[in-house]
Amino acid sequence: MSFGGIIAQEIAAILPTQEVIFISTVKSKSEKPWFMGIAGALHLPDYMPNSLLKRANKLMAYAFSLVNPEKQEVLQSCFENSSPEHLKWAMKSIANWQGGKT
């Protein structure tokens, strides 16, 4: 799932585009993993300790559907270079996203 792909869909809903090409992202709320809906409904990112968001772990790799070690390294870099508050905002935004309008 790609947060950038979700953002691209939201931009395309506002600005005129000829097409939006989806690569490794969800196009609608129904395509999100089941646990994202639960996380949003229960506001789980709000309850995550910041210490859990300082390093990527197996749970986070699973949540982002990453099995490739190289992609897990990219996720680790994101965690190292982002504040826990930003990561919580991003997780809440994905969990509560209602789907593209494109």
C-alpha cells in the first residue's frame, strides 16, 4: 500500500488530470487491509507508544505488506527520519481514508 498513491488520488480529485496510474496502492476503501479499518475505528495510532515508532519492526513491516528486505530498509529509513507524531498522523490518515474519488 502506498501513501503517495493515496495522496495522488486526492490531488487528482481536486485538479484536472487525464489519468492516474496506480502502482502498489489501494484505489478504494475496500482494498485496504482489514486491520486498517480496525485501527481507524479504535484509534489505535493514538495509543501507540512513541518508542514503538522509533524503529520499524516486524509488525510494521506486516502492516505495510513488506517482505522484501530492501523495502524493509526503506521503511526503517522512514521511521528514523520521521517524528512519532508524523507517523501517527500518517497511520491515522491511511486508516481513516474513505477512498478515492477518481
